[in-house]
Amino acid sequence: MPAPALHIQTGHGGFTVPLTFQPLTIGRSPDNLVHLEDELVSAHHCIVLRIEDEVHVLDLQSQSGTLINGSPIRFAPLAQGDVLRVGRAQARLASSASPAPFVPEDSTGYSSSSPPQAQELRPPVRVIAASELREAVTGSLDDSGAPIKVVPDPASDQPRYLPPPRLLGELLLPRDMDGFVRGFLRRPAGMVIVSGPPGSGRTTTAYAMIRHLAAAGRRVVTFEQPPELQIENTVQIFVHDLRSYGEQIERMMRTEPNVLMLGEPPDALAARAALPAAVGKCLVIVVLEAPDAIDAIYRWLMMNIAPRTLAASLGLVLSQRLVRRLCDQCKTPSPIVGDGARKLAPFLGHIEHIYSPDTCAACNNTGFVGRIGVFEVLQVSDAMRAMLLTRHPGPDDLRRATDARHYIPLALSAYARVAQGLTSMEEADAIVGQTLPSSHSSTQ
């Protein structure tokens, strides 16, 4: 079967990119494998991934968005003949690396009535795989005189991509956290908030919960803008008009679902529509952008939600980050030295060493394969519930109401990943350092 290729047209010409199993990065920054000089294109805009015999496109939260056949996507398959839009550039998937021209829209800078030869354009860049470099040097590959940019082979030093986890067990939650989450999901009603900054994998975690609940026979309905992935046995609603978010939730509640998921509720109206459902009717999973678990609760309160109502519905809050996962083929044991003994104090009775990255072919010589979540978990305790019932607390009040029995902070979770041999001390330190300004009081 011929290898797939991506035929790209811009206002400066066209070129063809063979799709190997190495992720193809597209963006305005020169470190991308496909570099587009377009102010509508983000520095790191999207990635085209070849997964077995399929090709998928992952948007990297770009400013202007990534479109397939005119529709914005986050992560979606790219079929042969589909039109991928990145800024002003368009691309089509084909089954071979031979150029297949197509007529672009006027917004690409030219049309069939004004071909690129009639304009003063810089030469198109010919992107090839490194394995074809010998042919390119001898001139047998392309005699057009176009500049050549070499795409590294999969055995280069590029990180190896792994698809995100799909199931709850694939999140590899530590035992205590896994017990918190599974115990909550067995309840008939209540609310869980899954939070984190952009790119932290919070939607992936929420989807794993949904798949777990749908597999157990629960009737699940999601409200998103738009759904990022299609999930089997789930009703997924694309909320086109955010003003109707709350109205659609109220209408859907008449069908008596068992589980509701809200992707980034935009305002208090949507939040107030979901809260009554979590009190004795169904489970509600809320995906929220917030730096930590305490701030997620406080942000919910800032939507003019009555603290008493929140106390009656909220049961669990997760906050998360992502760290690079060590390659199991080449990670090497390292002694626990310096400040590491203090950071790993809760685990020293169970481990003799930690692991550091090395290099091998399995990880493309990077020492890491994919990423793994680091989670902060907060169970709403009786003390916190009593506080919400008596007054409108601030972030510091909420932090003082936490205790070790109901709260596992992010720093402890990060160093637990090191003790498990799943990531390095440097990766954990980086995550903990990023969260200290907003969550230092909860980790003391």
C-alpha cells in the first residue's frame, strides 16, 4: 500500500509531505516540520498523526483554529479527499507522495484564474523524508529547483507520540486516588469537577469517566463546544449558541439521564441549571479551567452560585497536569540524593532508588514515551461542607478546611509518580514549581 502524503497549497506555492509514523508538526515557528509564514497560524498550530492505517489531526489550541472541511476540530480523523485548513493554507490527504494539485479557495492568495506563476512568489519548499535525502542530492527526486527541507526519520531524536488514555484504568491513578474516583462514580448523584490549565488533559480524564459510566449501563449526555471525540453509547450535544446552554440542560433533564457532562460552563445560568440535577437526580461531571482544586471550587462560587447549593451537590474535585513518561526500555536506576530524600520521604520505606531517562530506539533516543497525568484530588469533607453552609468562603478559607484524609495535593502526587518509576525527578520538580504560586499553602 502506498504511503499516505499531505499535499499542501499556500499563497506561495505548493509542496508534498510524506506521512511517516513520526508526528508532522505544522506552525509558524521555524522548528516545525512544516513552517508556514502566516500571521493566522500559531507558532505551534497542529499535528498530523499517522496511527496505523489512519491519519488524524490534533489542534494545539491554536488561536485561529484548525478546520477540516470547514468545521473546527480538536482531534479528528483526516480521510482521503478531506480539506485541512491551517490559516490560509489548505491541504489534502492522498495515498502517495506524488503532487496532486487542487483549486484552493480565494483566501489562500490565488485562484484558478490567477495561478501562482503569474505572481512574484518565493519558491515552494519541497519537504521530504530523510530516507529520500540520497535521491534528493543526486537530483533524481525533484528537478524543479525548489528548496528542500528534510523531515527526520522516525528513528531520530523526536519524541515518540502515544495516543491519550481512553479508559479509567489507563490513567494509572495511585490506589488511594483511584478509590476516591471509582467510589464517587458509583453514586447515583453528585458533582465532580475535573480542572487544570489548558493542555493538562482534563477532558481526557472526563472522557475516561464517561466511558466507564457508559460501559456500566448509565445513560450519559454531554454538553460541549464542540465535542472533542465521539464516545460510544453516549449522547453528545454540540452547544452552538452559548446563550442556550442552560435552556438545553433543563430540556434534556426531562429525559432523565443518569450522567451529565458539562464542558466549560460559560456562565452562571448554565451552572445553576446543572446544580439541581446533581442533588439527588444524576451524576454531573464538570470540566473547568482552574490552576488547582481549591481555585476550581472558588471559581464555581464566583459564578454567583449559592454556597448552600454547592455544598449539597459537590462531592469530588480533581486538578491535573501532564509530565513526560519514562521509557520502560531504557530508564536507568538512580540514587536518591540531595533534596530528593525530603521530597520522597513518604515513599522511602518502599523504594531503594528512582529512575532517570536514557536513550534507545524505542523512545527515539529521548528517554521518554508519551505523557502521564499528575493528579490532585479533593474530597469535599464535612468540615468544608459545613463552611459552605454557613458563609461564602474565600480560597484561604477553603484551604484551611482541607485535611490529609480527604485531600491529596499535586506535589505529593508528582513525587509519587517518581517513586512509581513513571517519570523523572526533574519532570516532577517542574510541575511542582509551576503550581507553587497558587497552591503552596495546601502543600505545607
